[in-house]
Amino acid sequence: MFSMPKPFTKKDIEVLEQRGLWKASSYLHKRIKVLIRKNLPLRMGDIKTAHKIIFETAKQKTIAGKYRKSNCPELKRVNGTMLKISDYRQISSEMAHLDWELQRQTKNLKSPKTEKDYNDVISLAAKFSHWLACIHPFENGNGRASRLLLDAILLRARLSGIAIKKSKQKYLRAMRQADDNDFSLLGSLILNGIADSKQRIYAEQEKKAELMGAKKQKKTKREGKKRRKSIKRHKRRKK
């Protein structure tokens, strides 16, 4: 006799969504390498695919990569103010506009060389991320989608992706300020995130170099030991 499968707990869903987010991020990293190689722009279709990966992994196929078909209940920012989002009937047209602008502004996106270049890329990432969050196209995962878009723009400019988790409350305040067209806090968070990411990458590279050095040292010792043994055997034969 077969037993009925147990329904997923809230914890199960969180774990699956986190796994899906990792897969979606991995997909975007690979996808953007192709875009850079072919000098192609970012498209919102890539973010839609990433959203689909998250929620298919989390066993929520009915919302995976699909726009919402109703208006959400009233949503509030972290400070209690209302979050204004697009009417669901306008989502397709607003996403098409966002996609057109995204392609236009990322087609020839280069790695920043000057302070102005860095500021331009950070401003671009902040504004597009906030724009997507305001449209709020999906039933769930809009924050994750907007942060994936932010990362995608940074990666397309050959910069490092960033982690928001440690600064979640600051991020929410930054998004609230961006509602008033003030992107200074969000830009600052992105800049700090890039610096932290670079520091982490350098630390990982140093650790890898140390491990490689230790392995090489062990190999040299083993080879030296073998040579000494070989010399001893050769001497015995002569005797």
C-alpha cells in the first residue's frame, strides 16, 4: 500500500528556493559569458528564465517564469510606506519597454576603466534593478529577480556579482529611497558589494595558491626521497 507524499513544509520550500536561486545564478553566469564573447546585450528573457529555474526547482511550476494575472494585496516597504507596483494589465507592455531599454544600454557595455565608468555601471544596475522591482511582474520572487538583474548588469560589465544578505535592511531602505529617485544609498551598497566580492575572490585565490604550493612542496619531497633511495640501491649494486 502506497502512502501519500508529505506536503512541503515552509522550511522545505525555503531550501528548495535557495537551491533554485543558486542554479539560476549559475545559469546567468554562463549565459553572460556568451553575451560578452558575442558582444550581445542583456535581455529580460534571461531574467525570466532565471525566475523559472528558481520556482521549478522549488516545485512551484504554476508561477515559474510567469507574470502575475492579478493585482497583489497592498504591499508595504520596510518603513511602513506603501509600495507602488504596476497594474497586472500593464505588465507585458512595461516589461517590453524595460527590455528595450536594457538591450539598448547593455549592448556595448564595457569593463569600467575610470571612476566615471564605474559610477555609470553602478547607476545603470541600480536603476534597472529598482525599475523591475516596481513593475513587480511575478507572483513571488520579485526581489530575487531584481537582484539577479542587478548582478547580471555588473557581470556583463565584467565586474563581480554581489551579495545583499548581509545588508538586507540597508538594501530595503535603499530601495525606498530609490522610490523618490534617490539612488545614492543603493549605489553605495553596490560599490561596497563589489569591493567585498573582490576581496573574497583575492582571498580564495591566495588560499588556492597556498594549497598548490603545499602540494608542490610535498611532491618535491617525495621525488627527493625517491632519488635518494635510487642512489642507495645503485651504490649497493656496485658493491
